[in-house]
Amino acid sequence: VDPGNQLVVEEVATGQRRVLATGPELGSGSHALSPDGRHVAWVKAPATRALFDATTGQRRDLPGVQGAPPPHDLVATFSADSRHLLVHGGQSYVVYEVSSGRIATTWRGALGLAYATTPPLLLNDGRHVVRFGAGLAPFERLDLSTGARVPWPSAGYSRSLEGLGVTAAGRLHVTGRGHGVRTFDLAQSPPTTRVRLVW
């Protein structure tokens, strides 16, 4: 969102800018660009959940969850393959199918590590998230449809985790201070280390 309260997308290669929407309300809330560059999400408590086509600017309003208490803040994140959108705030988690706009999965309640150091990452299946925190087993995969948790081994991370990301192919990259980069195969339970790069 630019200083003129315009929701703008810009082509990196050409510098071409497109204004998707205008309004003072756009200056607050959470904004997210899908990895494929085709959609922009804008969410704002208590009830705004909007998805914009990054080419045409067409807006779709996504449904809320009946009976869910309005959280004090909302955050939007896309899955790496851009097929799902996670909207979460407080103890409310809602996953949408981007193509249809329908709700795919919901969960309400405490979820994840008590001292999570990163926001949840939505995996490509649209059902599981990954959260990281401190401790001997610093990360877990969480099933949003059941609340079940799959703890992962620490894989030698005894210091702070600095970054993480999921690829469109379903691989998880984790960086840790003094441990370099590790790639995990998310198809395994618990995931197995595929590559380790240390510097």
C-alpha cells in the first residue's frame, strides 16, 4: 500500500504499476502477495477477508466463520504453490481455496508451540502448518483439521532459527545460526533431512 492509500502491484522486470484498489482502510490490516504473483490478499479484523486479482484488480470477498470471535488482528499467508490462503488471528485459523474462495479447513483453539518464534507456514496440502520455537524439538507440523501435532527432531538446532520457507515442490528450507541451511522432505513423517549446507 503506497502513501496515497492505494493497493499497488509492481512488475519487477518492467517497473509497471497497477492500482488494484484505493481507500484509507487499505492502510491497515495484513497484505500478502501469492508466490505466483496472481493474487493479493487483504485481511483486517474483525471481518474483512478480500482477495484481489493482481492483473485485473477484481475483488472477491471471502466468507468468514460463523460464531468465531473477532480476533484483535489478522494475518494472511499463502501456501508456496499459491493454491491456498491461511488467515489467522488469535486462536482462529481458516484456510481458503484460492481458486474457488471456499473454506477448506478451519481450526479454533490454541495451536502450536507455546514460545513460537515464527508465524505459521501453510503447507501445500492446505491442511498442515509448521511452526518453530525454542527447545530441544523446536518445530512441529500441525494438522488444522484435527489439531494433531507431529513433533520433529531438533536435527541439531541448538541455537536460534533465523529463517524458514516452503518451496512449491513441498520442501522446507530452514536456516539456523551456526548451522547453515537444511532442506527437509515434508512427505516424510517426521521429515527427513535431504540437504545440509553449513557456512
